[in-house]
Amino acid sequence: MSKKRNIKIGIITICIAFIFMIVALLLFSKNQDISMKMKDKIAQVNNLVISSATKEELATAINVDDINSLSIMTGEDSYMRLLPSKNKIDEYNLQKYQKEQDSLATIVEKLIKDNFVFELEKKTAKINDATVYYGVLKAFYQMTYLQDLQELQRVLFEEYKLSNGITDEEVEQYKAKVVAMKILNEKLNQYKNNDQYCGAAVYQYEDEESTSMSLLSYLNLLQGINFHNEDVEELENTREERITKYIEEAKKNNLIDTSNVLNIK
């Protein structure tokens, strides 16, 4: 083999090696960029949920069409703050309820923010076609609070309906929610998280839709759905009897009107 031929082969080999190195660097850079984007996305969602973001802002960040108000932790679009139309507020003189609702929701939102801690771990894992981002979470037991709120609202509404009948269901359901929030305001300590941490994971898939669904599920984690300690289990297992007891206490303590449970004092 001639010396020139050896030189040509050597040059070609070096060029191929150089091309492979460039491709590897580009792929590494791309993967690093994707990883950083996902970490930024998780940080963005964390910031939005405790900063009273609108439904549209959250939906845009997660890349979904809509988000249920029960999955929104703070802000005007959260279940706690939903209002009837302006016309109904004026027609039924609900300004007193609106003011009470705002005050009570603000107290709960402060607890949500004060109890919120999330630390994203540096390591990731590859599971099938997904990259998994792990974190450690501490959160207010908001999911349990909301379940109690809805059940209390339902019982108050049913009691009112039996005694008074229904004039406007939307209005009376709204009143029942505000009264329920007022009753639970006396019980908020039981939803506080006393240094209980749990694991959280977000999955980034090849397709954007699956990734969005993972981020949507992540919202429920931030509301405390993953906590299964004795305190939470006790609240879950005693919900029906607790709600009955809460209403009895509220009547006894003159927190609500015994002749009209949807009337706030």
C-alpha cells in the first residue's frame, strides 16, 4: 500500500471521527436543552399554582385546552373563588357572600402557599419512552379540604332545599359553598402539613399530549393527593360523621342561622 494511500485513509478516518464527534455533541446539547426546558416547565407550573394564575395561563403552560377549577390551587378561577354571574350577584344581593368568600379564600390560599415546598432532584430516569423527573413535595392537604368543602356544601344545600325549596339552584349552591367555607375556616389546622414529604414525578414523553397529561396529573400531586399518612386517612374515613358534627357545632355556636342554614351572620 502506497504512502499516499495511507495518508488519504488517515485523513478520511479523522474526518469521519470528527463528524461523529460533532453529531454526538449536537445530540448531547439537544438533550441538555430538552432537559433544561422541562425543568423550567416544572418550575413555571410550580410558580403559577401558588401565584393566583388564571385558568388560561395554567392551560397554556401545560398545553391543554381546559383545566377543572378543582385542580386550580389559588386565584379567581379556583373552585373556592368561583362566583355566579354579576347579574345574579346584584339580583340576589350576594355582595355580603362575595366579601365573605374573598376573605375566607385568602386565608386558605395563604396556607397553601406557606405549606408549599418542592425540590426537584438532579437525577432523571428513562422508563420506556419517557424521561422521568423526580422531586420531593410538601403541600397543604388541599384535595382533602376540597372534598370536605364539597360534601359540606352538598349537605347544607340539601337541608336548605328540604326546608325552603329552591328558587335559583346556582345561587343557593353558591351560598352553601360560602357557608361551608366559613364552617371549615374553624377547622383549617387539620389540613396543614406538619413536615410530611412525599415523592413526585413528572413524565416527559416523545409526544407532547402525553407530557401535558402528565403535567395535569402533577397538579393533583401539588394539591396533596399523594399523602397517605394517618392524619389524611383519618379525615378520609370519618368524612360523613365529621361533616354532620361540623354543622351541629356551627348551629350551636351561632356561626350559621338554624332557621336558614344558608344565611351567614
